Amino acid sequence: PCCRARPCVGYDLRVCLPDPGSACLIIKPLLSTIALREAVPADAICLSALGMQVFLDTYATQGIRESIAREALDAFS
């Protein structure tokens, strides 16, 4: 039966499939796999790429114009 009838101890998210007789997906909370640490110089390239991705996702929602591309490259490379 679907997991709605069963407790999911230690898990925060249950996703039951549309068929009431089917099993469900039980997903552990993401926070249990996240660790914070000080950045090191080797992280710079990944942080730069992340910054550029966030910038473009925020300011280039309707496509990338030359001015946006130049600003992203100047700021994040």
C-alpha cells in the first residue's frame, strides 16, 4: 500500500505515486548531506561559475544580450 498508511521515521518527504496500490518514494532531507567549510583557493573556479550562473539566471531571463554577456564575463572570469 501507499506510504500514507505507514510512518516514515527519520524522513521528511514522502512522494506517493498516483496508483494507490503502488509504493512511494521516501526521500531523506537534503540538509543531512550539506556541510559548511571555509573556501580554499581551489574553489575559486567553481564559485566563479556559480556566480555567473546565478547572474545569468537572474538578469538574462529572456536571452543573453551582448551587454549582459560582457558584464557576466567581466565580473565572473
